[in-house]
Amino acid sequence: MSTGKGLALVNLDESGVDRDFRADVLQGLSEAQKAIPARWFYDYAGSRLFEDITRLPEYYPTRAETEILASRGAEFAQLIGPGRAVVEFGSGSSVKTPLLLSAIEPSAYVPLDIAGDFLRASAAELSAKFPGLPVYPVEADFMRRVELPQEVGDLPKLGFFPGSTIGNMVARTAVDLLRTMRQTLGEGSKLLIGMDLIKDPEILIAAYDDPAGVTAAFNLNLARRINRELDGDIPLDALRHEARWNDDYARIEMHLVATSDIAFTVSGRQFRMLEGESIHTENSHKFNRRTGNMLLLAGGWTPVQRWLDDKARFSLILADATIPRSAP
């Protein structure tokens, strides 16, 4: 079935700039520790660079998650059942999605992504692979509740959130997102979510600072996007990519570090960075069974089943929307 044009739910101003992007960047650059939410990595160029990252030998999460999806199809089918509308949050290129769709006999597929051109191209490619499956792409910021297409309004839903994107958020933001997902999907829904696992920091740092420099290019592309879309003049040659393991928070951090004192403007606002100061661009939290379960429960989801790859590097968790209770 044709994907059509899909829905566009982003917040653009009269010049075509995403208002939320501008607000997050200006707020983040104004703070003592400059920081920009990782979701703004994913313009078209950033989405392409991330796809390149997933093919790097050092970047294990995609291979580990794909292994689980490829080997556990029968279990997914039994626990999820047929006829659900699969709603993928941050669909990217939908490389992993065909493995899930082939296993569970869905009634429809709704990819949600903030990168509209990339979303529509990916949706069209997937629609060609599954010609009998209705595909309804929605260009939206899934950090907020999304109104799904009316064609899937009465269907039971399965949320799909692969890739450990939940690890990009601090705990309070992750819980807020999980609650928002529950609102988007509704009562009786299920969620299949990826979470990366705690492991040797050397393995983790290599996955986020590859020798080929692809992750560095991905990180620097955020500054390039700011310059292009927000009339910025950040000196790209004065920033370097750095990945750090923060053991206290069980996370990899990505930073853009100033190699000298710099001054720049964004949307008419002036900013300064001293040599060694950084813009904190991403967290990638790592989990164990208990912390993963606690996060899901706080977000309104009850874990049902957990799968690991053969090397126990990565987990996929199936959860049910928690039934509200008046007391413990």
C-alpha cells in the first residue's frame, strides 16, 4: 500500500525553522555547562551519518539487537500476537523493523520521526518490502504525545523503540518519555524497547569514538546544523569530538570541546567558550536488569520478558502498559 505523504506535526516558524530546535539550542548554550539535546543530531545528514556508525566494527549495539530480532521471532509472535499496529518511535532507516514485522503479522505500521525527508524515504522503502501492509509515516517530535493517524485509532498498538535511544536521556526525561509513549499508544498497548548494558568502559568508549572518525563527524554535524539553520557562525575547526565514560551515572558522554577560546553567534545571540570548555551533546546510559525494570515501571510499563544477545551486550524488553491502581 502506498505510504502517501504522511502527517507533519513539527513546530516550524514562518521561515521554516523548527522553533523547538532554536529554543533548545539557545537555552543550552546559555547554561554553565553548555548542552544540547541529542534528538537534534538527526537532520538528514545526521541520520545518514548515524546509519554509517551502525555499520562500524566498534559499534556493537546494532548487530547485537539485530541478532535478538532475527533469532527470537517465534517468541515475539507468541507474546505480542497478530493484528497490532506497530508504532516505531524514531524510525530512522527501519533496518531492524522488517525483522519484527515479519515475525508478528501486524495490521499497520506507523513510523514516527523528526527528520521528515529521511522518514518518508525510509517509509517508502519499507512499504515496498511489505506491499500488503498499510504504512502511515508521521513527522513528529515523539517527546510529546502524538495523535496517531485515524486509520489505526481503534487497533491495539505495539510501540517499538529500538537502539537504546532511551539511554540518551537522564532519568527524569526518560520517565517522562515513557509516560508520553503510554499516552500515545493507549490502554492495552505493549512496548518493545532496546536497552544497552553496562560493560567494560574500553569497549564503550571505542563504540563512541571510532578510529575512522565517523562518530566525530556525527557530533560535529550538530554544530554544522546550528550554523545552517539558526544563522550561526560556530567555528567548526575549533571544536573536537570527545567521548567520556562517567561511572557515577553509568553513561557514555559525548562532548564538543573547544580547542581554543572562541566567540560565536546563534540567531543573533552571542556566546563564548574558553579553551577546554565543552558543549555536552549526548548521554548514552547503560543498564542492568534492575535499573532497566525500574525505569520502565516508573514510566507506566510493566516488564514481561527480556532477551539478550549471545554475548550479553544488549537487551530487548517487552512490557505491557501498566493497569492503573488506586493503591499499592
